[in-house]
Amino acid sequence: MGISLHSIRRAALAGAVLSVALGGTALADANLPKQLAWTAYGTGTAGYNQSVAIGGALKSKLGVNLRVLPGKNDVSRTEPLRQNKVQFSATGVGASFMAQEGAFDFGAKRWGPQKIRTLMMNNGAIGLAVGVAGDIGVKEYSDLKGKRVAWVKGSPSLNVNTEAYLAYGGLTWDDVEKVEFGGFGASWAGMVNGQVDAAFASTSSGKAYEMEASPRGLLWPPIDAGNKAGLDRMSGIAPFFQPTMASVGATIKKESPVPTAAYPYPVLVAYPEQEEDLVYNMTKAMVELFDDYAGKAPGINGWALDKQNLKWVVPYHAGAVRYYKEIGKWGAEEQAHNDKLIERQEVLATAWKDFLAKGASDDAWNAEWRAARHAALKAKGFNAVF
């Protein structure tokens, strides 16, 4: 018996409805509370803009309101997370890797090594680099000798990253004029108004676009992937950097990428105490809603599932691991790597506890903690960076 055109149309319509329903069911499985809060970088930054775009997708598809709290430095982004005033933080390497290590500001008495856990990360087409004012004649990072370079108070990630770029150019902070600022945004405002000549940022940061449009202009000096000596110096300061070709950002055209360096940014993190089901569902929503927030902010497409590095330098949360296992992305190698990272965190936690029990004067605190941290990691066979 023949099938009528009307029957075909009706079947097609039913299939479309079923497809939508199934899609809706899949997303409904990402069972999130109606109110969520993250910390992120300051307004106008790539991390903040991406968080807002992700929040838009959560609202439109799941009815979830995401409140994004801007923090001007690593400590101000981590404190609300530690106090459980927010569930997650879309942060950088400072409030993830450096916090884990108890390094720099996180070596202070009120902090110490933090058992940070990863959910997802953005490995996009952006660079993370020291931008230079276009009106001072600098072409290479070595040319920054004697120039004014931004130092951001309370933000060790920005300062160490800048130091790594100086090291690539064969320089240290002693070779440049350090200009202090109270936050990331202020450092780039200082670039625009002529207070400073170089500052660190994502190439896709709104602040970088502002600098590009300013009378001074903007330049990203190149990182040569073949310059082993320069890269070794850079890695000695910041082992998380890798050469990359940035195709998104201020002054950058997709058809002519800029050779620079990068690391995952932002990184979505939580504390291990955060509820496993919540972390599982947040990770699930980030993956399944990707098409809804892709392209909605510069550099945001780096959150794609195929861009994830499941063997990074900070361990994954049990809830995220559960999701990655469920979709077939987590195996024995990832688990072994994660277990080793958690062991590193335990070594650091024990070292901190012992250090506190021993006691140190405020004047000697930083030096003695660095020595204790280094010795504890080396004793267990770990590389003691910083």
C-alpha cells in the first residue's frame, strides 16, 4: 500500500517534535539550581565576557540565573570560592595552579596550598601575552629593556606571566621600570593614558581592543617556537606556557595569526568539597550548551569538548571525572595522571601543616616557606616549580 504525502509530512513533524523533546530531555538532565554564582576576571576582560555569554545560554536553555562576580586579582576571585559564597570560579592560572602550589600570594599565612579542582578549561585561539604600546619602538621582548612594565598588586599570575615573557627576551624585572597598579583593568588604562608601556593580557581582552583603538596602538611581539633558549628561560618561570598561533584578538586577523604563547584561560574551578552532583551537572551543561554560547564572546570557542586537556597541571573534580567517564573521554591514563596531581596536593598540604607547626617570623615567612615547599616536593619526586 502506498504512503501519502500527508502521512510523510506528519511523520516528519512527529520526528522533529521527538528530536526536540529528546534534546530537551538531555539538557534537562543537567540538573542545576536556578541560581548560580561564579567569580571571574574584571568587567571587560575575556574571562568576564565569556562567563556572561555562558550565563546567557544557561538562562535561555535551562532557566538558570548565573551571577558573575568580577574580581580584580587572584585572591579576590578565590576568597568568595573558599567561603562558599560562589560555587565556581572562571579564573586563570594564578587562582588555579599557583593557588594549588601555595605560591606567591597563596603562600601567605592566611592561605597556603589550596586543593583546587578543575571542571573545564578554555584552550582557544587566543594568546596570553605581554602587549606593548605601539609608539615606543619595541619589536621584540628583548627591546623592553629600560621600558615601563606593569606590575599588578595581588595578582601573582599576571606578574609571573609578565616575568616569563621578560625572561624569554633575556630580561628580568631589574632590567625594566616596574609600574604598580591596583588591578588588571587599571594596568591597561595606564597603557592607554601613557603611564606604562607594557602589560599582560589575553589577546581577546576588551582592554586590549581599547588599547588597539587608542592613539598609542598595540603590538604583540612574537614568540619564536624554535627559540629553545628563550623558551627554556620562559618555562623556568612559568612551566604552563606553550607556543601557540593566536588567531583571535586585538590587532590579529584570523588569516594571519600571531606567534605567541598561551595556557588555558579561563579555567573553571571549584573546591573538592563542592557537591559532586552539582559539579557533574555544571560540567554536563557546559558541554551540552556549547553550541548555544559558541561565538558569543571573543575566544569563547576554546571551551569546546575537543579542546579539553584532561591531563593538565591541576586535578579534576570527582563530579567532572564522572561526567567525562560517562561520555567515554576518561580512561586509565587520565585517572593515573589525576591521582598523581592529587598526591602532589597532599604533599603540599602536609608540608604546609608542618611549616605552620614549626613557626616562622613574618620577616622570614616567604623565604622559609619556599624552602620548605621545595624540599617537600623534591623529597617525593615532584618538580618544585617557582
